[in-house]
Amino acid sequence: MSFVFNEAEFKKESEEFYSTYPADVSEIEKELNQRYKKEKVSAMVQKKWTYEAIAQKCKVKIFRYCPFYSEVITGRDRNSVAGAFPPIPGLGCWALRTHYPVKEFDDWRKPYVERNLLFAEMMTDHSHHYADVERVLYCGFEKIRKEIAEMQVESTDEREFKDSMLAACDAAITLGYKFSEEADRMLQTENDDSVREQLIRIRDTAGKVPRLPAKTFYEALTSVWFTRELCTAMEGSGFAVMGHYDRILYPYYRKDIEEQRITKEEAQNLIDCMMLITEARWKHNENTSGTNASVVIGGCDREGNIIYNEVTEMILNSFEKYEVSSPKLQVRISSKHPDKYKKHVALIAKLGRNCLSILNDDVLIEAHHRAGKKIEDCRMYLAGGCQEPVLSNECNSRAFMYLNLPLLLDAMLFPKELDFWSKENLRMSRVDTAQNFEQFYESVVYNTAQFLAMCAVHYYRFEQIWSEINPMPLYSATMKSCIEKKTEITKGGAVYNSTSFSLIGIGTFIDSLYAIKKTVFEDRKYTLEHLKEMIKADFQGFEADRQYLMNKLPKYGQTDAGVDKLAKQVFHDLAKHSSGMPNPRGGYYEASLFAFFFYDFVKENTWATPDGRHAGQRISRGCNPGETSENIDAATLMNSLRSIDMAEYPGCGVTYLEMPVSQTDTDVALFEYILSAFVHCGGSALDFNVVDKDKLIKAKENPDQYRNLVVRVCGYSAPFISLSEELQDEIIQRALRNG
């Protein structure tokens, strides 16, 4: 039985189907609401009811031109492969909706969010999780169910947890049978021989996989995809990480090739189809971001053996062939990976696919090991969403709260006008009494640490609410440790349980501190009060001074010894004080530097800053220099990382690289050099945005001619024409500035 991927027909069929979403499941939800009104059970029992209702009452959809099955019609939005908080439509979020909104959380965050000090939409992370698809792949839900059934429980909570996990496994098995029955029904009227072949394959497979362990390459792909999609549909949360595909799929591929069950061409067709499923589902527009779906390749196995094989090449071939914004390709790379691998990755970058993230194994494995995790587990890290790392046996909570560092610094300079302190009865260390920069800097670090600790105390309470409003027994069932501990995933059932606050604007923060250091304390050009006067006036009437601050003082990223020394200290101190705080799941906070597009969201209420930046202008992204810094090319950007220990950031620190080059004239060797330099200089994560500035301008003027032009906005990728005019203009300006 063979498969040839028909991209055009698959996309056409997907568009026709998903354009009808969300499906009406109001009658099922009405029954659940009536039952809940009568019984008032725990959220754990609500999830059990949800699984049972989905398995018994929801229809399934099989696409004629896709050999994979996973679409359960639960009332989800079309754009629902990302996070689900606030709760989105669909039965998966039914339990969450009955407990939302959480007034305690909304009341706390409101004053900070309104003034753009924080971007905090979620109490905890509802987007970047990884269900252990390998466990399902090797065991199957039937064996997992048997393990759960043997659990000895002693309390009501444990009994409810056990019963809910059993219901989750039963739902997965039942839905498999439903897909088999639906394929058999479709066969009664199907006349296309190639489609019939795939329907027969689905009919004969769906009753076995993922109920039983996968045995073939096709079954393995199906099991991994089905498990991830089922969690997304049934848990009311986002499972961004699709899996470490080349590592887990290669043994199945190799065995099928040796036993002549598959050809390399058919395997490539299966991979091609898999890589386009989320793209076909998602509908981009200016009000949406990305799907969060991410596939991981490269890296190593538990013993440290390098992963690079024929499946790696097939996945790269798919990204070479198709211009897609989803899934994102998370490429794990190290100094030990072969040149052939790096060259192929460099080609994907050169082609401007712009859904590519590079993750440096030499840094990230060490970062997680320093955080107290076993080295064998650290080697198995994955990433999803933007670039959020997560170990395969870890429940992470990342990218749910972003702290605006430049505005926090302004709040220290103007504590009365920007009073973020009295609400929490925080005692701020006064920066205006400092006799030298060392004292000033110590006060800044103390105040930042105090504010982060305050946030962690509040989020300790908010994370505890997670298990009360949306426990995830299906997700828990995929984690062996949850069964062994008899503890649900949101309560600490995973082996590792991490949390991260994302710090944004570090480049602007460093430049502002350096401006104060030079002009106030070293050169005595201004008093601190005079500098504050200029900032408060947004430099109106002080343009010459602003130009001096902007253009005469060295900036982070420009390879200046004084700035580099300060940057190293700032990175270290921020990592130190955003790490180590406990969370309620038995884990700790880990340092993270990333942006998504909140660096843009928070600009409106961010005052002018000491580096000469005007109020309302964008602040820096990830680990990057300020948005207005000049003379920052790829070489200087890579070099700026050399003095910084990025292994202090297990939550990763992202470098965003704009490459305004012609994709036809630029040598792929340039991108190979950048990859090698990034690894050599100790970067953590790297996002490419390779754009032809002339093509961007033409695309804005004639969008219909450039529908496949994908750009990297920040943490996510999207078709250029789907973005708002403001974001389009920003990306064009980036290209012009870096050109």
C-alpha cells in the first residue's frame, strides 16, 4: 500500500471543512451544564464527563487526501491548535469555562497590565506543553490503562484522578474505533482507487493505534500525531510540541525499509503531508498569531549520541519544498553535528522559510543540567510555541507573564508618577540617593528582584488554582511519573516542574543603564534630575541631548568593552533573581528572555528611556540590542553573545536575526557561517527572518501576488499579507535598517 501526497486536493478539502468551524456542540454542552448544576462535582470529575461525552457523542472527520486521522469534532475553533486561555469554544474547555473568569487573578493584574508594566493574560501556561507521545507510541493506551487500573488509591482525590485517567484512555481507544468505522463507511461510496487505499489503511489501523504500540513508520507517525491532537482537543490547553520526530521515528523507518514495507519516496510523502496539516487547518489574519505547533529535529539521544538521519533529511526536504508558517521547525544543533546537517539547515534559512528556530545544544543542555536535572533527561529536551524548552518528562509553565524591564527602570526613576510599589507595600530602594553608579545599579537590581519575588508569591497562589479549574488527566496519563506519584500533572505529577517569567526589553534596559553610568556618574554631563527632566518631557526641547544619547554613546551589541561588561553583569543578575523561587508544583522558577510580540504591545505606555528612546517607540526583543541601535550586523550580533553565559537561562534567551538579503543571490555559505558563529559564541536560541526588502514593499502594495511570503514576526511566523499594516511597516523598517 502506497501513498502519494496530493497537496492541492488536501488543502482544498481542508479549507472546505474548516471554513465551517466551530461546529455546534451546544446540546452536548447543555447536557453537561445540567448535570453539573445538579451534582456540583470537582473539576477532575468534570473532565471525566467531558471525555465520556466526546467519546460517545462527537463525530470524527477523515480527510480523503490525508492518511492520518485525528480530527474529533468537539466544537473547537479552526485556529485552536495554540493556547486555550481565556477558554475558547469547544468541549475541551467546558470545565475551564465553568470556573472562568478568576476574579482574584484579574483584580491583581489589572493595574500592571493597564500601564504595560506586565503582559499577563494567563494565570499559568496554557500553550507550551508536551504530552509524552513516546510513551503512547511504545505502550499504547491499552497498556497505560492497565497500569492506571492497578493504582492503589486511598483518598477521594486519588480515586477521582484514577477514574478520570481511565476515562481518558477509554476515550482515546473508543475514538480510534470510531475512525475505523468512519473509514469503513466512507469506503462504501468511494470510487477513487488511491483514496480507497488510504481509507483501507485507516480502517485497518485506527482500531489498533494508538490503542496498541505502533509497529510501522506509518503507525508511529499516526500514533504521535493522534496523541498530541487528542490532548489539544480534550484538555482545554495547548500542546505546542509535536515531538522529536527524527529521533523517535527513525527506528520504525529503518525497519520498514529493511523489511521492504515502505520506500523512501512514500516515507517522504507521509512526512510532507504531516508537515502541512497545521498549515491547512489554520487561517491567518491580522487578529491571530501563530499555531504554536513545533516539530523538533537534530540534537541527541539520552546517551548523547548525535541525531542526524534520513528522517531528519526528509523533514528538512519538506521545509525546503513548502513555504509554510506552521509547524515551526525547531532545529537542535551543536558543535558536534555534521556539516551536511548544518548545510541543509542553512539552505532552509537562505530560502526565507522564516519558521525556523535554532537551539544550541551546547548551551541548553548545560542550562537544564545546572538547574538540577539529570543530564540524560536534559539531553532529551524539546521546544515548542515560540522556542520554549521543555524536557520530555517535564511540565513547564513558560511565556505566560512578561515583565517590561525599561518601564520598571522608569518606575524607579519616577516612583510617584509610576507607582507600582505601594499597591504591594514594597519598600523600593531609592536610586536618586546613589553616590556612584555601583550604588545606583545595586538599587536597580534590588528593586527588580523585589518586584519579581512579589510576582512569584502571587503566582504561587494562581498556579494552585490551575488544578481546581482545569486538571488534565489525559495529559497526566501520558506521563508515567503521574501514575507512580498518583499525582495529576498540574499538581506536580511530572518529574520536573518549571516556571518562568519572560523578561522583555533587556537591550533597551542595558542601554539605559549605560547612559546613566556614562552621562551622570562618569562624565558628569547631566545630573540625574536633569536626565529625568528630559525623560519626563519625552525629550521635547532637548533634541540635541537625545541625539547625543542615541548616537554618541555606545550601545549593547556594538562590541564596546564598557557596554559588554555591563551587559554581562545585567544578564547574570537578571538570571539570578528570576530563578530559584518555588512554584506550587514542587519545582522552581527558571530564567527566560523572550519576547513573542509583547515587546510591541507594551510600547504605548512605556515612557521615554535614558538611552534617548522616545515614549511609545518599541523596546528591544529577546536578547537583542535596542530597535534603533545602528551598525548591528550578523557578526556583531553573534559576537555580543560571547561574554554572556546563556546557560544561566534554562527558559532560553532568543536572538532575533533580520537578514534583508536577496534569497537568490546570497550564498548559502553565509548562513552556515552564522550557524557556526552562533554555536561558537554561546547563543541559546536563534530566529531567522530572511526577507527581501523590495519584495516586502511589493507585497504590501500587491498582496494577492505574495500570498506565500512568510515572515518571522517574533516568536511566531505568519504570511506577510495577513499582518496588520503596523506590523507590516515594522518588518519593512527592520529590513531597511539592517540593510
